[in-house]
Amino acid sequence: MNYCGIDLHSNNSVVVVTDEEDRVVAAKRLPNDLAKILAFLIPWRATLAGVVIESTYNWYWLVDGLQASGFDVKLANTGAIKPYDGLKHSGDEADARHLAHLLRLGILPTGTILPPEQRALRDLARKRMQLVRSRTCHILAIENIMARQQGVKITSQPDQEPDRRHC
């Protein structure tokens, strides 16, 4: 059995295929072009236990393309993966090898691969949450400036006087 890890970046990916003993049997940096990544992986498809891709902002096209081509794809939850302390070499190939290693050991923390028709709603909800947080941050910054400079607490009630007791 073989295992594949892909270190995905904005314009290229490092694809590594390892065997049962974590030996690299194939590795290559490829442009983010589905046809080129598929051409590299096709010879290994029958022996691959799975393909692990980092959960980055741009994984949709790669996961969808690999799944459509019959690969078993896992999405690595990079926030839950602890760096390997004994790693002597770091870099893109080491990262891809580490993903394949975690898959082989069966300890890969994964993220959910939502169906494409559900992703837009999730992305919209995430963006709304981000905008609400940003808005709150700006409001709090203005309130802090007013409290520091004038000793008043801003209120959302237009007919109320500023509250000077809480500053």
C-alpha cells in the first residue's frame, strides 16, 4: 500500500507518495494544474490508500478533481496537526511526507469535505462572522478612544446623555 501527501500552495503543490515504511517512492513539485497532478498520481492510483491534502483556502478544485478521478481524498485539519518534534528537515516535501505518514499511521486529523453545493453557504456564513467581528472591533476601538479622551461611554440611544460613571 502507498500513501500520498500534498502540500498545497497558491500556485504550486508538492506531491509525495510513500510506501508502507515511509520511504518516498515519488515526489515532485507541480503547478496547480489538475491535469498535471493527475498525470503524476495515475500510476499510483491502484496502490494508494488515500491522498491527503492540506486544508488551505484553495483546496476545493483539487479535492473535487481527485475525487472525480476516483481517488480517496482526505482533508487534513492542519490546525490539529502538531509539528513533529524530531523532524530534522523542514520544507514543503517534508510537510507532504508528514501528511502521508499520518495517514499511514491512521492518526490524521481530518476536516469535513462538504459537497460543493453546500460550500457557498458555509463560506458566506464564515465571511459574515468575520465582518461582524471586524465591525465589533472598530466600534470598541472608537468607544475606547472616547473613554480615554473625554471620559464618556458612548451609548446607542440617541436621546441619552453620555454616561461618565463607567469610564
